[in-house]
Amino acid sequence: MPETKNVQVILRNGWSMRTPVVEVLWECPVCGGPMGDPKDHGFCEDGDWHRCDIWENPCGHVAKYDQIKIKTSKGFMTWKEILESGVDLHV
């Protein structure tokens, strides 16, 4: 069974932004290798403070939030696939 982790990510849909904790397939979307250990990251956007998790992959590839596979009611999907299909996140 593939490894998963619960991480807080940034999900954008047009002008709206969410930072939910989601279950993510913990493999690099480029090479399939393991991803690094998540670390807490605070950031300010439009005067509001938010937090998310960031990590560095041992393989050196950057796994963008819109590339990682998030657990949904229909299995693991990218954020774009989730928006296009209208399935629910497992949060």
C-alpha cells in the first residue's frame, strides 16, 4: 500500500483560497520517489495570515500543490481533477 500523509495545503479556485488538511499520496509527482518531511510554514496574503506545510523532496523535484494526489471519495486525484469532477475532499 502506498504511503500517505496528512498535510495542510493551499488550494485555489479562482479568487478563493482554502488551506485544508488533506490526505496526500506521499510520492513525487515527477519521478514517483518519496517526498521529504513536512514542515510548518506561515505566510501572509492580502493582510491575512495562513499556514500550510512545505517539504523538500530528496529527489530534488518540486511537488507543487496542484500536482500532488489528494484523497477524495473517488480515490487520489489532483486539485484540477477534483475541480473538474466535483467530487468531495476527504477532510
